[in-house]
Amino acid sequence: MRLVPLLNLFCKGTDLLDSNRYRFVLIGNKIQNFGPSLQIGSQRKFALALLAVPLFLTSLYSAPTFQEKPKNSKPSELLKRDNNSEIVIPVIGLNLHLFADQKSDVLRKLKFGEPVTYDQNSLESPKEDWIPVKLQDGLSGFIKRSLVRSVPKKQYLSTLLFEAEKLILSKQVDFLAKEEITDTIFSISSSGKFTGDEFIFIRAKAGFFLKKTVDLMNEKGIKPDNDPETLEFLKRHQTKLLYDYSSGKYYVDSNYFWKLLESYPKTKHSDYAGYLATESIPVVDCGVDLRCRLEELRKGKLRYLYLFPTGNYVNLYTKDIVKTLNSMTKDPDSIPCFPPVSEGIKSEINQMFRYASEIGPREKKQILPHLQILKKECIRSF
């Protein structure tokens, strides 16, 4: 597998893939209430999903509680409510009307999550079915209250990400819509509105949405060379992506998440970013290449244990590491490190020893014996 930063491809002007062209249909201004879909093929990933749901869909941001639509509210009550709320657009292609009337002209369609604010200067009196809004470009109009989420300001981020994840994980939402959602979350994360814990959370989620979007692109065999919108999408995120020449697939660079951790090492969502970094490492067919197999463990799951000795995925990743190492060391004579042992193998074993010596005592007890066998067989001079 030859992974290269996507930026290199665009800089060199390389033709990306085949010339097949795909078309997709955007979702209208009405959308079904999709539920999250966490169906994953393998048993191991299913276990990951079971852990991820309670930990990150529940503990990190529970399903937001929305204010119910007021019934026969007075104009003064609606005005007070709207002045103290933030609006989340949870659908693709919501109509922005010129007047508070379904038959009035549509000024344009709004994107998922597009930032809008309550228009305090609207000349029309507040209505139960419509909200006067102003867009960032200054355009004003009306949107249907029943199609959006009007929430307290402190619930804005959790509501936005909750709605985005529902659509990103839904198999009924097409690729083009997922591109739009991913772009919106990245744009909002870069607006300067969020800092600290909230910033690392929305940036980690944006990376996760990007991963799910390019995963779908790989799964569907979508070729960007004859699809200008997809090509522009890849260019916008080229610094976060890798391209594998051998398979013709795209991957989110795990360094996107690791760098996020380095910049914000002790936030409450660091563990989640570490999990995403570990899961973003492409599966490599190392065959009998010992250095390759050790490097894959060290850069992913062992690095997670090293950085998060009490993290939510410690037990699961420890089992995976032990299982892999056991398959390598159960027959010491079959370990493929014949003399002269390459410096790459020696370096990987030494680095893994350094990581393993600083993880939790229970995990160290399980992992170190296997590393000691590798060290004995491959670095006999020690």
C-alpha cells in the first residue's frame, strides 16, 4: 500500500481515477427522522460500535431536548423565545421564503446547518409557524418553524452535531448530501465561535464525518475526475486526506486527529479524538513483514494505550494487541527476523518497549512478555 498526502496529487496535477461519472439526488426540504446506523461488518468493529454508542453518543452529547412548539402563544412570548434561542437547520435544501407564506417566492435553499439568526428587525409580527431569519450574507426571509430546531444557546453545538451524525450515519442519505454536511461542520468549526473542549469536539466530529464520507465514496466506487463537485470537495480537504495508489482509495490521515490531540492534550474529548485517530489508520496487508506489522500496532492501538492509559478503549485495544503479538510469538522459531536483522525491526521493537513500559500495569503485564520474546529472537546481542 502506497499512501500519499492528497495535496501532493493536486500539486502535481495527477489524474486521480477512472472517468466514470456519478450523479446524486439531493434531499428536499422535508426529511424523514432517520435513526443512527452503526451496523459494521466484523465482530471486532461491532464491539467498537457498542462501546462508542453509550460513550460518545450518550455521555458526550445526549440527544438534545428541544423546546416544543408553543401552542397559541402570544406574539410577545414568541418574540422573547426567539430572542433567546439559536436556530439549527437539520435538513438539506430548506426553503427561505420572501414572506411568511408557503406560496411566497423562495429566495434560495439553505444548506444543512447553515448559520442563521433571528431577524429582530423583521416588520412582520411573530408567527407560530414561521421564523424571520437573517443569513450571514445579509439576506433576510422566513423559514418554517416546524422544519428547524430552535434551542437554547447552550444546546446549539450538541444539537447541531446530533442532527449531523444522524444523517452521516444514515444509509438513506446520499453522498452529495454528506459532502454538504461535512463541509458545514468544518466551516462552523473554523468560525472562531468555539474554543477549548467545544473546539476539539467539533473538530474531531468534523474529521469523523469526513471519514464516513470518503468511506462511502470508496464503497460506491465514486470517481472524482469527471465529477467537478466531488473533485472540489477533495481539494477543500486535501491536507487531511491520503490517497492509496494501489487500491485507488482515499483515507483520512490519522495525523489530523493526533495533531489535534497534541494541540489540546487534556480536554475531556481527547480520548474520543484518540479513538478516531486509531480507527483512521488504513488496514495494511503486511504479510510476513515483521517491521510493517509492528509499526501498524505501534502507530495505532499501542499509541492510544500510551496516551490514554485509562481511556475508554484500553481493554479492547489491549486484547487486540495481545492477540496479534501472540500470533507472532507462539512459535519463536517462526518469527521472521533472520540475521542480519534490519534496523527497522530493531527500531520498532525498541519503540514498542518504550511505549509498553509507560502504559497501565495490567496492560503492561499482558503485552511485555510478547515483546520480550521478540527482543530475544530479533536482537540477540542485547
